[in-house]
Amino acid sequence: MGQAPKGVEVETIDAIDAVRDVGNIGAHMERDISLIIDVDPGEAQTLIELIELLFQDWYVARHKRTQRLLAVRAMAAEKQAEITAGRAEIAQQKLSAEADAVASAQDPET
């Protein structure tokens, strides 16, 4: 069983080790050169699917996750800006109301 780096599941490392073991059959022939282990199309497809899975998990899914997290942060920043603008508007309205009240109190004709 392999040691998984941070963020990589042990099952993934085990599958990669299994591919390495299969690859070693071709790379390091047995002493008996008459021993040939065939790989059928279904097995080759399984290995291709492992590579596709790794691309999906390590690159595509990571990119989608990053994009989703950035969208959440952008939305939060936008809402924070709206809150800040709303508070400023309320403060301005209060100042205007206070100024109107002071002006009315100073103007004896109103």
C-alpha cells in the first residue's frame, strides 16, 4: 500500500501502484522470455479510465471548485458593498433630517 500525499486518497495511490505493477510486466520481462502476458482491450480501457479519473479529480474538479469559491467570495464582496452603501445612505438621510429639523427650529415662519 502506497503513502498518499496530502489531498490524494490512499485508494488512488493503490490504483496507480497497480498500474505500475502491470507496466513492469512489459518493462522488466521475466527470465523466461516465452512468458508473455497479454493485455486485452477491456484492461487497456480500464487503464485509460483511470487516467481520465485522475484528470477529472486533480484538474477539472479542482478548477470547478476554485471557480465556485471565487464566485461565492465575489458575491459576498458585492453584498458587503451594498450594505456599506445602504448604511451610508441611511446616515445621509439622518443628517438631512437633522439639518431640516434645525432649520425649521431656527425659522420662525415654519
